[in-house]
Amino acid sequence: MADAEPGPRRSDRSPWNWLLILPVVVPLLTFLFNKDKPRLAGFPFFYWMQFAFIVLGVGCTTIVYLMTRRPSGGADVSASSASSAAETKED
Amino acid sequence: MSGRHTTELVIFIVLFLIVSAMGFVAARWRRPTTMQSLDEWGLGGRSFGSWITWFLVGGDLYTAYTFVAVPALVFGAGAAGFYAVPYTIVVYPLVFLVLIRLWSVSHVHGFVTPADFVRARFGSSTLALLVAITGIVATMPYIALQLVGIQATLEAMGVKGHWPLIIAFAILAAYTYQSGLRAPALIAFVKDLLIYVVILVAIFYIPHKLGGWSHIFGAAQAKFDKTPAPTDGTLLNHNNQLNYAMLALGSALALFLYPHSVTGVLASKNRNVIKRNMAALPAYSFLLGLIALLGFMAIAGGIKPVAGGNGKPDGNTVVPLLFDHVFPSWFTGVAYAAIGIGALVPAAIMSIAAANLFTRNIYKEYFRRDATPSEEATVSKLASLVVKIGAVLAILLLDPQFSIDLQLIGGVIILQTLPSVALGLVTRWFHRGGLIAGWVAGMAAGMWMLYRIPNPATKKLHFGGSAYPLSDIGIDTKMTVYVGAIALAINLIVAVLATVLLRALRTADGVDITRADDYVADEGDPKVVQGTREVEEGLAT
């Protein structure tokens, strides 16, 4: 890729994106929920907890969507300047 | 045929005819000036908003086969079959940031298939061809399996013979040919509403009839305690926990690599539609979890699966039989129609996706470089017919078990396109030769491991499942791992090593005609006129 190429005027970078890691990792940690007790309405913990993880997934994804939503049409100037500031810091 | 079955069948046929009519009318829905382009026929004009996309992608990902096979798995193995729930939780946050990039770059460049993107990103028609063929091979058995869903309900209603299935698929083929992606998009509304109603009723009504949830889980545990198999039960055990997590993650990584998932994503009108859907689609996961529990209800209800085409008890029949057992006949008819119609939506989208891959990445690339958009649409329509005929023949002429085995393989092989498609969306670091080498290595390793897995339950020596026992390579443990994840790891290692090597040897790499800004473009941003980037980059031939 050409070095001379200008960086994107917009960016998907946002600290909120880190929140997406939570619902990706937690449902895979079987040792956390592979138990029978406590039961909820007759459901073993294994089952109702995994249903609860759906709520976790929806919650995290919704927050990230709301916090990174672009105003319709055109470039999001404030977001892009904020992200370029973040990039400078990382360098 | 009993009176009960007649009621069921009448309801089934009436609902089936209603959605078939909708399929044909769909060509006029949000009517385009012409249907003769892949953007219109194959992607519904790239104009679907949040609601349509939610129903379309929901109907696309959560297929009739899923609704029949997941409870069948839970019926047979217990907790291990519940992996479908973490799988469909993990997938959306996992692909959230990648899919919006795919949408943007496809919007700018007019990509219709994942292989179109790979072609432009890595400048390699060979790599694009591999991605296209992988997609077609992985999708074909999936389409065939949708027929298994219809067949299971027809069998439960006492309908014999192949003709009903052939007629159903002929109607599906006709309206997909005419209306393209608009047909499944419109039908998905009816399909999903039916499924939601049936499952919500089932989940309250059946436990009430069977004596409550405690009793249902108790009956399931009692059944698993009696079997000699070490890996079943209402909880996971020491040996299959790792496999459970790997299967969930591997399946999640694979889901949006399937061409039909990409079709649903590219048909949406902007990035916010995709983001909103990543947050809203887990509603279907909730439904899927409830459906999975139907497997335990079938155990508590004393359901015995009937013999399938090969004479062995067919687990896929437990859900239809359970409905028949507990519901009044008219509602059983509605439930069967929900499963039957549920098969039509994904079958239509999958055949469109496979047809688009053939048209764009094989026909246009290798046979007709200057094919017009109208010609592309015609080729795709015909290809969608061929795909469906192939699926019907596969189910009628071959043992359905063959399609099930192929679908299992499908998940493993589609994962091998991850470095090119998913990682390609994030980085251009890989060399095209490295990606090809990785694909070859991952495929070979995956096939070898699948070949080595026997299934004692069906007395098969090979291709008996996707859980690879580590003892096979001499590790002293009973643990199993998911083949797809291991094959992908090998793929990645080879791709990285080969890339480093090819760079060191200064082997020519393809030219990337996409730019960083293309990946964040949104609705209303200018599109690239085909060919101009190649001219700018000095690639015009």
C-alpha cells in the first residue's frame, strides 16, 4: 500500500469497541456455568445462565452501536478528529 | 390417512400456498426499474432497512434444519447440543466491526460476493476462485438439508413419496427465479411470525402438559444415566467442555463466511442497519435456545424417533412427533407449516448466493470477461435453478446422511476462507501466495481429521463427527477438539510462514485496488466506476 495515501477521513475506532470482547469471551468459559445448582424455575444453572448471556450480548452490542452511531450522511468530523488524536497518542 | 393428519395437511397446504403467492408477488415489491442486474435480483437493490434485514438475516441464519437438528442433537446427547446458544451469542459481537467494513467496501466497489472482495483486495483470481468454490461446496449440502426439514414434517403427516417434495421445491425455484432476493425477504415475515408463535406456545404449553421443567430435566438426566455413552448428560463433562467452547467459537467464526450470510448483509442499505441488527438478531438465539430444549421435552414425553430413509431411527423426527403428540391437530398443522416454510427462506437465499458466486467469480472471470449486468442476472437466475435441482437430486438419490456429513464438512471448509475474507477486511499484510498455501494446508488437515473420526452410534468408520479425539495423535487423554478450529490454526500458521518466505524471496504480490477510506464509506458516498481503479493503478489489461 502506498505510504503517501492519506489516512481515512473517518474511522471506526472507539474505546467503546472493547466492550464487544465481553460477550465473545464469557459464553465460552464453560467452567463458569457448567453446574446444576442454583436452579431457576426448574432450569439447571447451565441453561438459564446461558439464556442470561444473550441479554449480556444484546446489552454490550447495543451500547457499542449507540455510542459509535454516526449522524446520518456526511463525515463525522468530531469522531474523526477524536480518533486521529487517539492514534497520535498510540504512536 | 387419519382425520387428524388431514386437518394438519390442509392447514399446511393453505399456508404454503399463501407464501408461494407472496413469493411471486415479491417481484413487484419495492419495484425496481429493471430486475436484470445482480444488484436488483441478487441483492434486492441493496436497499433493505433494519426490519426487513432482521427478518431476512434471521430467516437466513436460523434455518428449518437448525430448528429440527438442534433439538435432535439435544435429544441424543444433552448439554453438548446446546452449543448452538453460545455460538449464536458470540457471533454478533465477534463480527460487528468486520461486517460494517465488508458492507462499506462492497458498497463502494459493487461487490456481490465475498470472492469479489478477495479478487480486488489481493489481486488474485486464483484465490478468488478458491474462495468461490469453497463457498459453493459448503452451501450446496446446506440447501439439500433444508429439504430434510420439509421431509421430516411431511413424514410426520403421513405423506409418502417424493412428489410433494419435488412440487414444493419447483414452486420455490420458480419464484426465486422471478423475484430474486425479494421473494425470501417478503416470505421471511410470515415464516418468522409463525415460528415465534409456535415456539412461544410450545414453551409454555408443553412443560405444563409434561409436569414442569424440573420433571423434564429429571427425565432427561435419567435417560442419559442409563446409556453407556460417556459424553451425554444434562451437563457437560470433563472431556467435552473444550470441544463445546471450540465448536461454539468455530461455528461463530464460520457463520458470516457463508456466502448466503454475506448476501443478507450486503442487501442492507447502510452501516447502521447492520449495527442495529447485530444487537437485535440475538432475539433469534433466545428462540433457538428454547427450541433446543424441545429435545428434552421429547425425552420427557416418551417420544421414540421413527426410522428414516436408511432404516435407522431418525432423530430429526422427534420435534415433529412431539408436536403431533401434544398439540391439537390444527395447531400441529401450523407448526409443521412453520418448519416447512422455514426451509424455503434459507434455501432461496443460499441458492441465490451460490448462483452469484458462480456468475461473478467463475462465469464472468473465466468465460465472459465483458458480461453485461443483464447477462449476469440471466446466468445467475439459471444457475439458481441448477443449484436447486442438484439439491433435490442429492436428497432423493443419495442417503440424506450424506448431506448431513457434507454439511459438517462445510463448516470446516468455509472456515478456511477466514484469512482471505475476514482478516483481509482488516489487514492487507498477507501475500496472495501465502493465503493460497494456507488454504491448501487447512483443507488437507481438516479433511484428514474428519476422515479419522468414527461414529460408533451409526457404525461409521469415517466422517462420523467434528469432535477430533486428541488420543488419535498419541496424546493420552479422552479430550476432543473441534476439527474446524485446528484446521484454521494450521491454515493461519502456513499463511504467515509462506507470506514471510514469499516476501523474503521478493515474489510478486497482487495489487490492492481498495483504499483505506473505502472501508468506512457509508450510504450516499460515491461509488467507484468499474475499471477506473485498475486504470489508476496501471493495471488495465
